[in-house]
Amino acid sequence: MDIIIIDWLSVLIAAILYMIIGALWYSPYFFGKLWMKYMKLTPKDMKGKSWRYVTGFICALILALFLSVLQAFLQANTTWDGIFVGIGVWIGFIATSHFALFQWSSKPWGLYWIDVGFFLVALIIMGGIIGA
């Protein structure tokens, strides 16, 4: 087995971009108000939850790290290769697993599209950054 070389800077940048995309995606300017409506939350419910950004960033780092490992195994060495891997991860893991969960939940399907849409955009950008 070949040695896998991780570009830690691209992993860090991808994780930071994941957080920025999430902050924008779920902001009131994009899908935040609709997401809160679907989740039956109010702005007051969101107060004092800043510790979730820390755990979210840790999860983003782990996602970026394993996306980097997968791309190394697949020898995805270009931006387009990385984008393709990101889309593949989204189709194979995110969209399908979320679909399976949502079909059994009582949550509105609009919430599904908001959440999986975020992951699609995030994984495309993360894959492209790591592949570059």
C-alpha cells in the first residue's frame, strides 16, 4: 500500500470554507428563516448555542480529512477530480442516508432539500479545494 500524503493546509481551508458556507446557507439571507420554520425554532432558541460552532468545526475537519484520504486513494489530483469525488460522496452517502431518514420522519421534505443542498455545495467546494 502506498503512503498517503495529506495536504493539511487544504484540509484546514476546506473545513473553514465548510463553516463559511454553512453560516451563509443557514443565514436569514438564504435558507435560515425557512430552515428555522421547518425545525420549529425561533431566534430565541438559537441563543447561547455558540459551542455548537466548535463541534461543527471539529466535524468539518474530520470530513475534510477523510475526503482528503479518499481522494488520495482515488488519485484525484485535480480540482475537477476533487469536485467529482465530492459529488460522489454526496450521492453515495449524504443524499441517500438523509433520504432514508426523512422518509421515516415527520419532518417536511423542504428541510431535506435545504440540508442536502448545503452538503452538495460544501462537498463540491471541499473536494475541489482538496483536489487542487
